[in-house]
Amino acid sequence: MWKWLKTLYHRLGSPKWFYQITGSWLPWFAGAAVVFLGVGLVWGLAFAPADYQQGNSFRIIYIHVPAAFLAQSVYIMMAVAGVVLLVWKMKMADVVAQSLAPFGATMTFLALLTGAIWGVPTWGTWWMWDARLTSMLILFFLYLGVIALREALQPQEVAAKACALLAIVGVINIPIIKYSVDWWYTLHQPATFTLTEKPAMPASMWVPLLIMLLGFYALLGWSVILRARAEVLKREYKAGWVKELLQRK
């Protein structure tokens, strides 16, 4: 098993192998995203019961929670890719990190936007300088910083290292986001459900939420693979296998 994982790791580090193998993954990720998101949205918006306190306004949870979850997990993925780049000098790690950043920024913005909409009926205001909201806003600025560094710095190797360092340093904000509702007084409610505790809502509410989360992750896989494949072609355009590929097309 270890030998197989080591072989897979080195193959994924090859731009040519990555491009060849991931082409067949795209339809599966796209199909899974359509199915999971379609089922989750219909179930959550049309069939899940209304919350006994918030009524139907709680249904924004089916967008807000997956977006917030991915906003944080994508940044952790970027930090891990940054470590792989700096320690093992793997070029594909930077390609993946570059492909993750726009998706993570979009998810963070979506989480902030849906949180603001949810805040009106729940808190009576669009925005509060709440610990959770403020730390999520910082995460959004971190994503923008990574994207801006990528565009501003040259050559590519310098930009890659700078982005990796910012991602690694900025990951300290993730536990602040997660535990802000426990460490400080905050209007934001605690986690809707965790892996270690029984859900605080009935299955008719949390199952569609879980389905939506799977749909968002499938969408992440499709988006990152698509972006990474395009970036591989851009970076390796002088390679013989790319010229051969373009000639066949």
C-alpha cells in the first residue's frame, strides 16, 4: 500500500501524467455535483420542515454552511500544497494551489453574503463585527492577497513561493474561525453539526445539508481539475507532449 501511494504521489507530481489521468475524472465530478446539488436543494428548500424558531429563513443554511465549510477547507488545502511546494519542490503543488484560490475566495464571499442575508431576520442587521464574521472577512482578504501576489510578482517561481508562505502563515486564521464561537461572546450560533456529536436537528434537516456539502465538494473537484489542466497546458506549452496533443486536436 505504501509503495502504491508513493508511486501515485510521484505520478501526480508529473504534469503530463496529471493531465492524462484527470481528463476522465471531470465527467464524474460534474455529474456528482449536479446530482447532489439538485437533490440537496430540492430536499432542503421544498421538503425539509421549517425551523421552530427561525421558520423558513433557516433554509439559507443549505448554501451558507457548505460555502463556509469549503472556504476554510480549501484554504487548508492551499497551505498543504504550499508546504509540499516549499519542502519537496513539486510543481504540481503550485498548480493545484493556484487553482484552489479563486474557488476558495468565491466560497468565502458566498458564505459572507448568505450570512449577511441570514443575519437580517435573525439578528436584525446585515453585519456585526462579530468574532466569526470578522475572522471570515479576514479569510476573504487572505484569499485576495494570494491571488494578488500571484498576479503581481515575477518570475513565476518567486510568486509561487510568496503565495505558499502567505497560505501557510494565514492558516492560523482557520482555528480562530472554527473556535471563535467558543472563545468569545458572539452572536453566531455554534456548529450546526459535528462528527463527534449527535446533530442538534432532525435527519430531515441535516441529511439534505450533508448532501449539499457533498455536492459542493464535487463542484470543488470539477473546478480545480479543470483549472489545473488549463494551467498545466499554459506552463508546459513548450513540452513535446503538449505540442503533440495540440496537433492531434
